[in-house]
Amino acid sequence: MTEIIDPRLQKLKEARQRAEMGGGESRIAKQHAKGKMTARERIAAFLDPGSFQELQPFTISASSKNIPGDGVVTGFGTVDGRTVFIYAQDFTVSGGSVSLAHARKIVQVVELAMQNGAPVVGFLDSGGARIQEGIRALQGYGELFRANAMASGVIPQISVMMGPCAGGAAYSPALTDFIVMTDKTSMMFITGPDVVKSVTGEIIDHQGLGGAHVHATRSGVSHFIGSSEEESMAITRKLLSYLPSNNMESPPVVPTEDDPFRTDEVLNSLVPEDPNTPYDMYEVIRRVVDLGSFFEVHAGWAGNAIVGFARLEGKTVGIVAQQPMVMAGVLDINASDKIARFVRFCDAFNVPLITFVDSPGFLPGTAQEHGGIIRHGAKALYAYIEATVPKISIVTRKAYGGAYIVMSSKSIGADLHLAWPSAEIAVMGAEGAVNILHRRDLKAAEDPEAKRKELVEAYREEFCNPYRAAEYGIVDDIIEPAQTRPVLVKALRAIREPARYVPPKKHGVMPV
């Protein structure tokens, strides 16, 4: 018996097939030849199987040559069972270029994500504004930027770069919370190599101008690098596992078999007795948090500061620390920006902050002063003061001057301020203090170096220790390093986000 197919259903089937072919077989083949997936393949690989529901697959604009979808696939699905809104630009259709209709499809997804309290993930692969659309394309970009800004602090927004992102298009991912770039295939730049060459005479290729490694290590624009599209997706899925779906929820809790009251004797001897000998702060972090849970953000940029997510008792926490192995852990312009941005994200999405402090101060020099270290350092200071999530800080060794204050000190609102016995809390280091306070004695001494050593030891014993701060109630407790994990676990069980008084205002004016 011949099956009778309703012509209306047949028409729908054909329309879907046409939409799913994007720019056609030849362009799909070119995409695959570059080692890149298509937009639909990326969505299928990223979301839980069978969970994707597409939105507006039949949208057409004249400039897309009547190809359904207009160069972007949008919709929603789930990742590990949690709802995620998603869009993926289709490079096989007009090079993924953005028209007004294309932009409005993405805007719809961002607005739906806000309304329903779910993260939004975008796979970007676009040549930029669709020139044929002229001012309409710019209107579309403006509407998208506005949606990104309105969603900021409401839902997590993640941009996954799978190809080029040129010109003004780069500002959409820059407005989102995290950028994941794919090595060798993704790029971000405001002006292309041809423009750079014409203006400066400098010859530079696309990757050298705005490739993944440039933005992950020099500009700080990118937070993560994936070696392949698959790895970029895996990074994004892992990132989502640490984040709440929106700013009204707490982050998800992951079951763990790690004993919450586990101690680690290695921590007792990890900080060298010589204050000028470095040690690895990553060791401190990994031995304190749930085993294997530390997930670093911005790993390749401003290595003198460490930021990232971890878990304690299966609950997400934000980690901020200095790295004594890099520039002795000083704070500079980039480290300040890195810390400020991360602290503000954690505060927006209810992630408690744990800060490990070991910094001799701010980096001196004309390059830093002329580059605005005062302004940039004030960003980190402002971010910590503004944050209302539980804030716990532990001074492991050096905490001098302004760097001590900035790094979640009790004076700017830390809920619990702790120190290890190795902590050195002072206005400045012993050497610098002795040079200022005893310059006449040193000048008059028969053996200035021996005298300096004697005075430095005396100053360090008298002032550079945590007990003086504890006497004043500025440090809440001096703890055995091995007990750091149990102390933090008990503190996070007790401390909730406090109701802090904020004077009536529209918003503060953060130094930027």
C-alpha cells in the first residue's frame, strides 16, 4: 500500500532540509576542509543529545540570497540536564556575516535567556557586518550589544570563538563574561592586517594580530584556549558546571568524596623561611580545595596573579591569589585588571571569594605609573569593597602596604581575615623600612651591611609578623597551614551573604 504524505508536511520537511543545508554542500565541504565544524554540528556536539530546539530556522533577508536561517542557528537545549540558550553563526552562509535579521535572532535568544534565567552560549564564526546591508547591519550590532549589556550580571554569557570575529563584531564577545578561543582557527581584531599595514607600515598576519595566543597571553581578551573545537566545547561545558544559571541562584553542588576536614601537613613547610625564596601558590590552592577541582581562568595572562574556580565540600568558590614564582607576586596593571574582573563576576553570581595573599606591593617604575597603575589598582580595590558575597582571606606570607589593603583585607570588608604563622604584615618590607628609619645609624656604622642585617632582623621580628595585627583584632586568627581546608569549610558553612548597608545611589563610578 502506497503511503500518502500530507503535502503540507512534505513542504515542511523540504523547508527544514533546505535550512539545514546552510550555504550548500560545496561550502560545507570547504568548512570541513579547514578542520571546522558547521554551525549545526557544533550545536549537536555541545548540547545533550536530542535536547536542541531551534528558533526561527526560516528567517530570510534579501542579502542572504534567500537562504533560510540568515547565517545563524539559534535555539535552546541542555548541558548536563541544565537549560542553556545557544546560537551558532554559520560561515557557509555569506561568511557568517551579520545582517539586521541575523542580529535580531541572536538578540531574541539573549532576551529569552534573561527572561528564563539560563546561561547563553554563542559560537562565533563571522566575517563581520554584512556590507550589502549597510546601516541596517550596524543597527543589528547595536541591538546585540545592548542585549549583551542588559544581560550582564543577570545570566552567564560565554562566547566561544570558532573562526574570525572582525571589526565592531568583537565588542559582542568582549561584553560577555568569558571568551574561549580555538587555537589556529579563531581570531579577534578591530582592524585587519591590511589596515594595520596601511596605517603603520607593519606587516602582520591574522593570527599574529588577533589569534588565540595573542589574546590569551598579551591582551587578556581571551580567558581560555582550546586546541581544537572539541576542546573549546569541553572547556565551556566544564565552565558551566561551576556557574549558577542566573544571579538569583547559587552555583550547583557537585558530590565529592574528599573529606571536608582533611588536613595537609605539607602546607606547614611549604613557605620557605627565607622571605625572598619563592614557592608555588598553585600547590597551596590544590592542597586546600576539593581534590582536582581547581579550574583556572586567564591562565596565560598576568601570571603574577591567579584567579579561578574551585570547590569546597562540592560548592563553587572563587579563588584569587598571588603567585610568588612570577614577579614575586607583585600587583601590576594587568594583575589588577584580572583580579577586579574576576571578583566582580563572582560577586554578581553568588560565588564566595577566597583570597590567598602573598604580595610585596605594587610594581614600581615609570612604565607602570604612566600606564595608570593607580587607576588600575583602584579597580581591584573597588571590586573587593563592592562585593557582598562571603569574603575570606588568608595571608600566607608577604602583605605589604597598599597591596595588603587591596587583597581583601579586613579594612575593606573581609568577613574573615586569617594568617599563617609565616605571614609578614607591614607597611613595607623590613629592608625598605630599615633604609628609611635607620639611614643615619647605617651611615655611621663601622660595618653598614652587618648593621643593616641586624636591624632588618629586629624589624622583622618586631613588626613583620601576624601577631601584632592579631593583637589589634585586624587578623581574626592565626592558623596552622595544615588546618586551612577545615577552617575554610567551617567558615563557609557559617558565613552567608550579609545584608550590607549601601547608601542610596543609582550605581557607583568604578575607576576604569
